[in-house]
Amino acid sequence: MTALGDFMAEQNNSKAALDADAPEVKRALGWAHTARFRTTASRLAELPQTELPEIAFVGRSNAGKSTAINTLTQQKRLAFASKTPGRTQHINLFDLGPKLAPDALFADLPGYGYAAVARDAKLRWQQVMADYLDVRRSLVGVVLMVDSRLGFTDLDQRLMSFVAPRVGNGSVKLLVLLTKADKLNRAEAVAALAGAQALLGELATEQADVSVALFSALKKTGIDDAARLLHRWVHG
Ligand code: GDP
């Protein structure tokens, strides 16, 4: 498993190594910035069939998913559509890459665990998420947002169990962003990272590609590393 972010950077990378990474980070951020709304779907059957590699963003509602998408794409309101009434339970797709030749998709999946949603609606959406993560062939990676102060909840673990077979066989990569890391002191941040790594260790196989990083939209922590990783997932 890879731990991305400042702590590893401090330990492993000399300044020269970080500077050498700069062009790649710039390219990755430029690519992420091209994201634009493509379509919204309330059922899996409504999703366009496409060969484009797709990266799904998932997380409990309020985990900071919309903020993370907006921060990664350097756009103020890209993930805003996901928050408008009537669209909160839709899958929103965004194109990336050149305008006339998109090379990837971001899929913003509905946040789960929102207390006010009726039980049968919750179960229905759990099923849609499970099916999406199981059957979407073009899915190459999942970015799971977890509130760094709360850690993995039962629902996060259930979500991970939906995608665990594909992570285990290496067909889908996983990045866990521990969000709102600005709210943690250093000791808490180290503990949050260690806790996540311990839990994610359960997914480890020869093929599994799992990363975890502290992330803060406020302090701009983890953004460069996350952008570079997603760019690599798509472009190698
Ligand atoms: P979503 O429901 O997962 O899309 O969550 P949002 O992106 O709407 O964020 C939920 C709340 O967390 C909002 O009040 C955000 O302002 C706050 N938030 C998101 N990211 C950060 C962060 O990096 N730092 C802090 N301190 N707050 C954040």
C-alpha cells in the first residue's frame, strides 16, 4: 500500500525529487481542470456505455466529496450539481481531456448515510452503488472520501466490500482520501493515517493497488499527490 502526502514526502523525498515531480503534477492538475459535466443518471441503465476509463468518487454524505472534486478540478461549482435537490441520488458524470476527444470520466456517486433518507431509499441506493461497482466495466479506480476525524464507518466498510473483489484482482485501483485533515493536530493525523492503513491492509493482495492520503481542501494538502495518482491511473 502506498501512503501519499506530506508525511511520506518528508520522509522519502529530497527537495530535488519533489522538484523533478513538478512537471507531472502540473500536467495532472491541468488534466483534472478540464473536467466538465457530461450527464446525470438515476439508474445504471441510463449511464452511457463507454470505453473511457472511469474514476468513481464515493463517500458518506458530508465527508467532503464535493469539496474534494471541486478542489482537484480547481473549479468552484463542478460538483454542485450533485447537491441540487432531486439530483442527490444520481450518478453525475464528467468528461476529462481534450474537448473533442475526452480521455476519461469522473463519476460522482451519491453520498450515502444521510440520516433523513427513508430506509427503503437507502437500501435501493446501496444496491445501485453495489451494482455500479460490480458491473461498470470501464471503472479503473475508486476514490473513497473518509472524514479523517471519524475514520471508516460501517457504511464505508460496506462500500469497500462491494468493490473489494475488483481491488483484490487489480482491475480497480483504490485511493482513500482522509478529508478535512486541517482539523487534526499532527499526532491525530499520524493516528488517522495509521488507522486507515491498518484497515486497508485487509484488502492487500499481490495485485491490489491501494493508496491513502491525508487531504485538506482548506490547507491544500494532498491535492498534488491525488491529482498525479489519478492521472497515472488513466495515462499510465
Ligand atoms: P459531501 O456531502 O461529501 O459532498 O461534503 P461537502 O464537500 O459538501 O463538505 C461537507 C462539509 O465539510 C462542508 O461544510 C465543507 O465546507 C466541509 N469541508 C469539506 N472539505 C473540508 C476541508 O478540507 N476542511 C474543512 N475544515 N472543512 C471541509
